[in-house]
Amino acid sequence: MINYPQSSRIFLAIDCIIFGFDGKDLKLLLIKRNFEPERGKWSLMGGFLEPSEDLEVGAARILHDLTGLKNVYFEQLAVFGKTDRDPGERTVSIVFFALIKIDEHDSESVRSHNASWIVLDNRPSLIFDHNEMVLKAIEHLRYKAALHPIGFELLQERFTIPQLQKLYEAIYGIPLDRRNFSRKLLSTGLLIDTGFKNSNSTTKKAALYKLDIEKYTEQFHSFWNFMPDSMKQN
Amino acid sequence: MINYPQSSRIFLAIDCIIFGFDGKDLKLLLIKRNFEPERGKWSLMGGFLEPSEDLEVGAARILHDLTGLKNVYFEQLAVFGKTDRDPGERTVSIVFFALIKIDEHDSESVRSHNASWIVLDNRPSLIFDHNEMVLKAIEHLRYKAALHPIGFELLQERFTIPQLQKLYEAIYGIPLDRRNFSRKLLSTGLLIDTGFKNSNSTTKKAALYKLDIEKYTEQFHSFWNFMPDSMKQN
DNA sequence: GCAAAAGTGTTCACATTACACCCATGT
DNA sequence: ACATGGGTGTAATGTGAACACTTTTGC
């Protein structure tokens, strides 16, 4: 029999950073806590890992519980484990990074958790080390969206190039050239023209594209660069 | 008082993937276990997180214990937490990714832990999910070395451009063009010519450079591309 | 002198940039 | 007709890839 030191058992939490995009602003799904600890303050959605569940199962459970969605894009972001990060008991938190299609979530479950979509730039201060977690998630979003086509996870299945451009402008906080952006995207060969047009527009209706899932999967590990070169200096 | 569910306390381990480079091959520092569980088999170096220590402190402790080195480059890689990953007790492992300058380690401490430097491509099968951890670490090394100047962490303070090229060739497993590589590196402005020459060489002695730490720190977040474009297709 | 490795130069192809211009739509 | 936003074209510039050639060193 093996001697596992009893003292090493530690509380393991999961916290989720959930990004959405409404066509104009990047948003975070945050909860105003109506439970202890830190009742009344804002925080990320989280919970404890159950002993019987794998990490990803736990994250999916928490995400589904809040948004009503399955098949959400998420991945591990980092582990936060400073000894004093939770003033109650020592708790190590595994932080997940999630992107959801904002129109598809279940707003009833969001309301019942006392959660709201908050524009990223106007977010309130959060409890514990959740502010740091969000900063890390923003950095990761910028890093990853430049190299991988994860931006698509924030849009509906069919989207227009101008919508995608607004998303990238929101992620990097800079304006992009319409014409160059369009060509850059189309040249990847990842977009399939659905033949439909965006009927919401009041002016010229933009073409609706969808992602070529097959190529997307094939090329997932290639390192693109959707980020403009002008950002590479910093 | 807050009700933290007692059932959520879980064993938290730390495992370290330690890369080194001997001028020719990428190597891993692995231990042949002379303790339970899985005595006699190969594994990564690890240990339990102590309740009083931060995650990074724990990782630094384990790395120092094995190599005798402080100030090792390391970062979180991922958390492995499948319910059945450790057949003994449920254990969640936080995996760290470390790069060390292979000539500077304390080979006495390594020997006393029954550890060895193993050429990456000849590594034995490891216990538990440690093989997966290594695969993830290799992917991370490739990903990161393409975009950040972390390769330098594997070389001595003073190095030649051909040495650096051999390192990148080992990381990506492909030959690189000498002339283009050299120009690409020098054009970053990150290398300072020390004025010394590599005296080991039996032919023309290459110039010894060192990293411009200031620029390195400044530009750490810019996304370079040390990887040849030819690899971007897959 | 010669082999082996280091260092420099040049050309070509292609991607990025910064523009101007045209098209579709609702009022 | 015109304002608004979508779509295409193009010339100048910069970068990467594929080369040839020269220099240094030990034997």
C-alpha cells in the first residue's frame, strides 16, 4: 500500500471565464453573488470539482448549468493556487476559458443564477483573484485568436466578414482595414459562401459565410496570423 | 461560516517535464523509480503540493531538489485530472514545463534521485498519464519556441548562432537554411555580439552572442515566428 | 592545399499595406 | 439621388526562400 500524505488533500474549485460577442462589444458572463462567501459582489461562475468527475466534465457541468448550452468551446486556461487566494480555506482553482455564441444561451438560466452579460471594458471589480484570471483570459484570447480560428466560436454558424472584422477589432481594440481583412480571411480558404445574404442590414447586404469545418480541423495546428503586423511591435 | 463540501478535498500533485539540450539532441530528465508506486518504472519527477506553499513554490522546490538549480525557467503547462489517472487514489496533477541549461545542473543530485537525461526520441514509456504530459509538452515547446525566444533557456549564456540553429532543428525535427536562419535571428536585434569566439570548434570559430535581456523582456509579448513558413501547412 | 564549418550577398516570388473605385440597398 | 456600408482592384513595399560565393581554421 502506498502512503499518500493526508495533508495534501486540498479543495479544488473550477472557475469559468465566459466570453460572448453581441456584434459590437466583447462581453463577460458574470454573476452577482446571492450566496456566501462574498454575497453581493461580482465574481466568475464556479463550483467545486466533484470527486467522481473529470476536470472537463466538471467545467462542462458548470457551463451547462449557467448557460443551458452543451458543446461550448472551452479549454483550460491556468491554475490559480496562491495559499491565501481564498480567505476561507485554501482552495486551488482550475480556470477554464470558454467562448459561447451569445444568442444561443438560455437567458432564463442566466437570470436564475443572478448572472449578467457585462461589456468587458465596463466590468466591475471581482472577488478574490478573479480579476487576474480575467486579465489572463483576455491575453489568451488575443494570443489565440491571432493564431487559431477560434474567433468563429463567438459568432453564429453563419456570419458575414464585416461581423468577423468587428469581432477582431473588439478583441484587439484597434481598427482594421476592411479590404485587407476580407482578402486575408478569404485567402485562408476556410470560409464557405452559403449563398445567403444578411437580411438585417439596412444597406448592402453582406454575404453569409460558414466555416469549412474540415479544413478548420485539419489546419488547427498551423499558426496563422490574423493579427495585423502593426500590433507585433508590442 | 461557509460550507465547503468536505468531499471536494483532493490530492494535488505536481509533475515536471524538464527539457535539456546537449548541442545535438533534445533530452528529458526522467527518473527510474526506486520507490512505490510503480517502482522500477520510468516517470516524470513529481511530488505532492504542500498545503503551505504556492503552486510555483512547489514546482521550484521539486525542480531544485532534482537539479540543484534555482532560477529555472518554468511555467504551468496543464492540469491532468482524469478520475482514474492514478490507480491508487484520485490525484489531480498540475504539470509544469521547465527548460534548463543542461551543463549547469548538479549531476550528483540527479544521480541520487536515480534520474537520467534521456534523448527525447528514445524515451521509454512512462507511468500513468505521463506519456500524454510529455506529448503536450513537446507541442507546447514547438508552439512557444516559434513565437517567443524561449529557446535561449536551453543554451548557455553565451552561444553561437549555429548552436541555436541546431536547437531549433531538434525542436522541429527539420533542417533549416543556415543563411536565412542567421539573418532572421540577427534582424530581431535581440542578440549582442560578445566579441568572443567559440574555441571548441575545429574549423572556423563562430561568434559568441548573448541575449539582450532588456529587449527580450520588452518584446516578450510580441509574436515572432522563428518557425519556418514551410511548417505552417501542417 | 583541402575539407568543413561560418559568414555575407543576391535574386525571385509572394504577402502586406495603403490606397481608389464601384456596387447594392433603404430612405 | 444620396448616404451608408459591402465588395473588388492595384501599385509600392517588405519579407521569406533558395540560391552562390567568400572566409576561417585544423590537419
